[in-house]
Amino acid sequence: MTEPARELPQIAVACPMCDAAPGDLCTSHSGTRVRTSDTHQARTTAWSTSRKGGAR
């Protein structure tokens, strides 16, 4: 099974939506399936914020 989400830069931060640890894939909202092709939008936002130096 391919997991393109592992190649995304936002995988380096924890996901505030599903609590996936940095490096782990996000899970579905019910927590039963791994999201292999993308991450939650909240994780992308967290990654973007961390690159800008965090909230100020």
C-alpha cells in the first residue's frame, strides 16, 4: 500500500484534529481508518504556523 501522505511536509508536526504524532499518518474522524493520501487541514495549518515562527 502506498502512503503519499508520508511525503508531505506537514507530517512533521502533530495533528490537532486527530492527535496523530509527528511522523504518524492522520486517521479518519472516527479514528478507524488511516488517511494515506492527505492530512487534515488543521495539520497543514499547524505546520504553516510553525514555519512562520508560531503565534505572536
